[in-house]
Amino acid sequence: MPDRKGSNANEDQRAGAHSGVTLPRYAAPAGLASRITHALDEEHARVAEPPSISVTPTGPSRTPRFAPTWVWPRAALFLVCVATAASLGYWRGADGAHSDDPLVASHVRALVGDHLVDVASSDQHTVKPWLDARLDYAPPVADFAPDSVPLTGGRIEFVAGRRVAVLVYRLRLHVISVYVAPTGALPASLGRGAESLGYRVTRWTDGAMEHVAISDVNAADLARVASLMQARAAMH
Amino acid sequence: MISTDPPFADRFLPHLDAAYNLARHLARDDALAEDIVQDAFLRALRHQRTFNGVNARAWLLTIVRRTFYTQWQQAQGEATHESFDDDLHGTARREDGPDAELDRTLARERIETALATLPAPYREVLVLREIEELSYDEIAGVIEAPLGTVMSRLSRARQRLQRALMAQDPEAPHA
């Protein structure tokens, strides 16, 4: 928004007269707009129909009533292009690894909805029995509050046709969802992308259990959380 | 980028700078401000039906502000709340070298530092009024307080800012 900055500077000057000082304006950092657009896309794709559907009808309606003959081949070509674009878009949307890893989608859904945790507790001895009672396996649960990654609770998600435990941690203001399932239960394609729609994803296995951690923290922080959990698993 | 709901993005993304500016002043931290703004946009999208269609910027700023307070309370836990009382403003002194020129950058830093010492309720009215130039009515809407409160708080905030600036450097004129 370079245009706005110039006029804002002028407004600052005028506004400064109020208190005799010009208050500093912070401009949004460069990548923020696109990160937000991605996040909005994700949310929008969740609630609305696929965008490709609305594209097709605009083609023929633009054609003049008494169109010269050369218009028709072009219109046909245009329709072919639209159809191709629509089908490509649809196909891309269906490509799990690329734009909507179901695990990332489920993390985002939990974030923007009111369903971050089913059981809210920082006590691993509360969360673990709660999860165990609702699953056919017993995921390891640990709190890392001393390492400033406190456990905030757990929830159950339905992923790839089965119930999966999700441990929810907080790091500063970021939420980290860690999906824990028996090794082999999650399709290999899930949680593979290092990054999807601004969220970072890391997947590891500690033998019996497979973990996928998803968050918008930076890569180093997410790696640290993963290694904390791996270290804890190695102790048992 | 293309598939985002055009009315929503067209309406609110132009106010990204305003949103970030308020968040940054409230949070006093770059990364935190980004988190707040991103979160606020998602909330705005979810609740866009409650938007009355009149003032997109003020509505977005209301959400930014609420997001800040929600996240802030979560981060602080319930125990510590930055108390909003008259004795709070410290006199944080900048480490100026003896030869420091008061050029534009320094002046800006000086004001930033002074502003950051004010409690959040003062910072937000100053930012909304003097940078975003919202009307008193709009500010009342954003901070969800009566008009009288806006005016008295704004006037106290200005005095407080002046005092903070003077405490930093009694010699310099507050330009």
C-alpha cells in the first residue's frame, strides 16, 4: 500500500498538532498481507463452495446477441480455457499435499472455531486418561511448561477414517497441535509438507507412535518442540 | 490470493496498515503484533455478518483491539494485569550517546519510547485519534466506552505523553 503511506505521512503531520508530537506509525511488514490472504483463503475455502464453480457462467453471457462469425470460435476457445482452468483449479484443490493437507485444515479449523480442546488442562494426568478412554490406543502425553511450551489440553479429531489424539500446546501466543497416532495409521501423504498456507508442519515417528506437529511458530521453535517430545519418548 | 472472498479482502485488506499500527502500539512487539493482526483478520472474516457496512476501518480496529486484549490476557494468565493507574508510567531513558543528534529518527524513537511507557488504554486512544484520525464517536465505538471517557482519557493521555517526553529529556522542546 505505497500510496497510502504518502498521504498518511501528511495526516500524521496534521494529527501531530493535537498533542504537539507526531506519533510514529508502524507500517505492516512486507509478508503480512500475503500471509493473511492465505489464512483467509483457507478459512474461506472451508465455508464456501469451490471458487471454480462461479467462473464458468460468465463466458457465454458476455457474447453479443448478433455476434460476428469470428466471435464464436473465440468464445468456444474461451470456454475451453475456462473449463480447463476450472478443472485444473479443482484438481489442485483436491491435491492434499499442495493446498489443503487435512491435518493443516483441521488445525486451522480448531484455531478459528471454538473447538481448540475437548479437555482443557495443563495436567498430563488429566489429559492422558481422557484421551485413553476415547481411543483404541494410548498416546504419550507430556507437559513442557518448564521449557515454556505448556500443555493446554487435548482433543480428538477424525482423520483418515479414524479417531486421532491431538495434543495442544502453547508457545508464547502460538498454538501448536500435535497429532499422535499409532505408526502406520496416518496416510503417508499427510503432514508431509514442511509448510502449508503459512503453517509449518513436521512429522516424526518414535517407533510405536507417529507425530505430526502443526503451528505458525517459526521453524526453529517447531523443531525444538519436536525434539522435546522425542527426548521425552526416548526416556520411556 | 485470487480465491479469497473479494468483498471481504477488498473491504478490509486496505486497512492492514491501520490494523498493524494499532496492534504494534498495543503489543509493543513486532512478532506479537503480526500474530494479533492475522488473528484479527480471521475473526473479522468469521464475524463479517456483524459488520454494519459503514466504517470498515473502525470495525476492523475494534476487532484488532479485542484480539489484543484476549491474547494478552491469555499470555499473562489471570494473575498479572498491567494495572491502569496514574503511578504506572515509568521514565524509561534511552541510551543516547553524548553526541546524539536529535534528527528525525531519534525524535521518532524518543516518541516511541515515551508512548510505550503509557498504559494500553492511553496508547490506544492516542493512536486512534492522532494517527488514525478517527472521530470521537468512532473511537468510542472501537474502545467500547462512552464518549466522555474517550475525551477525558485522550486529554489525560496527551498530558501523560508530554510528561513522559519531558522526563526523558527536559531540555528538548517536544516537537
